[in-house]
Amino acid sequence: MAEKVYYSITEVAEMFGLNASVIRFWEKEFPEIKPLKNESGTRRYNAESVEIIRRIYHLTRECGFTLSGAREQLRADRSNLDEKMQLVQTLNEAKAFLLQLKEQL
């Protein structure tokens, strides 16, 4: 399936298991999130905004940072953060595999 150019707030919220209100709140807290808005105010997120939301989600929900801590981390070292996110994803996949293997025993 081809990647979409723009995502609705509902689609983005579902990607991360969040409420749309959390995404709207993060927009106010993180100026890096810049959705396009039409005349009626409907938000459309591009891949860059979704990636920023993914980083914020990782920092706040998976690493336990406060919003201010997440803001500092985003500004500090984006390449290091990408490596850490990939490591967490790999570890989560390994954990899921091991749990599945355990159930089969």
C-alpha cells in the first residue's frame, strides 16, 4: 500500500492509540508539529509532522519524559533519538517474539 501524502487527525491519533485531543494539545506544546488547515480548520498532517509526533510519543509514552523533557530531547540530538527509537522498536519486536515462543512451549 502506498504511503499517503496527508493524514487526518483521526488517522494520526489511531496510529499511536491516542485521542485526537492529545494530538491537538501537542500541537500547542511543540511548534515543530505544523499541520495544514483548510478554511474550516480541518487538520492534515504530512509525513514530517507524523514523524515528529512519533518522536514525541516515544519520548513521553515509552521513555517517560515530561513534555518539557521531550521538548529538550527533540532539540538536543535528533539523530541520536532516531537510533534510540529504532533500538526500542527492535527490543519490542524481540520481546513479542519471545512471548509468542513461550506460549508455544
